[in-house]
Amino acid sequence: MERAGPSDAPFHLKISHHQSSGIMLNKYEFEMPFILKRTYQSMARVDQEFICIHYRIKGRDTGCFFQGGECPTRPGNIRYHDLTRQYVVDSRGLTGFTLYIDRALLLDHMPSIDHLHGDLMADSPVTRVFKTTLRSAFEQFKHANASEAASLSGILTAIAIDAIKLQRIKDLESSEIGQMSVLQAVVNHIKQNCHKRDCTPESIAKAIGVSRTKLYRVSQPFDTPMELVRQIRLRKAAEVLRKAADTNIANLADSVGFSGRQAFTRAFTAEYEVSPKDYRKAMRSAATATPVRDGPVDIIWKKLEESFKNAQIA
């Protein structure tokens, strides 16, 4: 990295970092002009090989040189970098997120990626979902345990891979993969916000960055977006009762987004064929918690995950 002035002059650079399950996620804040040169000499000093996807929040490049020529990055752009290739970035300063994915992991999904180095990703529902998920995941990583961090890593990786694939095929609506990425982001958003009374189709679509029509389309396996919200709220409530048998039912109803204890009890009983009170009583008397049977959200989601794993785009 080069910058104007003496090499020992102070400068402001802030990097926030998270790492889990084959990925790294960094947020960079650099408030002065600089030139970044990625050369084969610098690559020789790095053990791991990464593909990075950079989402620029603030700051413009005066020059950006990759294999395909000059193409500066601007706020709102997402750029694909192959860290095994050379490039030069001349920037006035920037704020942005960069997701680093193990190159070998990406090659398992996409054998041919060399030609993408330096590409700016075209705007699409999947890239908009990727942007919102990247921001959300960065905040969630701060408080996530190992299991939650691994889940976030899987979601980010899956959506990033889909965004790259769709960059090649340029046809979201014909792609099951694209639909699945949006649905993953929707489920993750609901899990983090189901306690809010305003967790509605309108607020979900706005947060994820898709249209209301698109949201209803990807939610079809669950009938409607609000049915998906209801299922996730009930599943979360059951998990709380299973782990903390002294939980107050009224407080629990409020914490998972129901309007009151009565509405929550009706919904829980209809779904699990036992009232929250009786389930809590059973948990108190049981030496170990009996797992809640899979509801529709679990059964359908497992099928969709299996479909997602098997789906291929040439």
C-alpha cells in the first residue's frame, strides 16, 4: 500500500474482523487517499488463497486496474477479486465490507472462475440480498456463539456463490438457486426480528431488498410470508420452553412477537398439539427435554436445503 507523505506519518485505518468456517468478513474504514498494489511478490508471502467480494459503502476509486482494464469502484458497487491475481486500486479513501472465501471451497461449486477477476456484479435481487445480509451478519457475528457463527458463514457463502453464478447466467427468474438465496436471507432476517410486532411482509421485503411480489414468490413453500413468520416464532418459543422450563408464558408470548398470551397459546396448541403451559410442565418434570417434533417449517426447509445442495448451474 502506498500513500502520500512520509512513510512514518500517522494515518487512520480501522479494520473490524470476523472469521468462521472457511470465511473472513472485514469492515474497512480508510479516510485518506492510497494506492493498493497486489503483486505476485506480495502473494508469495501469503499462505492461504482467497476469493474476496468487496461491497463499497463510501468512497470512490480514481483508478482500478484488473485483467479487463480500468473500472473504478463506486459506492453501492460489489466487486469480485481473485487474490491469486494481480491488481491495482487507486482510491480516495473508502468504507466497505469485504467477504473472503477460501478459493478451494469456491472451486468446488464453480470450477471456472478465472475470468471473473475484477468484475463488478450486476444489480439484481440476489446482489441486493447479499448487501443487506452482509451488513446484518457483520452485526450478528459480534454476539454469535460458534454454532451461530457457522450458520451465518454458511448463509453468506451460499448467497455469495449464487451471486457469482448469476453474474454468469444473467437470469434470476429462471434460477432455483436465486430463489433459494433470497429465501435463506428471508429466514435469517425473520429469526433475528420475529420478536418485533412490525415483522410484516412489507418490512421484510424492504430489509432484504426485494419486492413484495418477490417475497411472496419465494415464500410459497410456506404458503405466505406471515405463515413463515408464525412458524419461526413458534419454533423459537418451543426452544425457549425446552431450555428454560421456568419461563413465564405471557412474557414468552411477547418476546416472540405475539400480541398476547391467548393468541400465542392458541397458535402453539394448534401447531404442537399441547398447550405452552402443559409443555412447560412436562419440561419441568422431565430429566431431559423431549425434542419438539418437526413442524411444517422444519420439514419444508429440510427439503429445500436438500434441493439447494443438489441444484447445479453449468
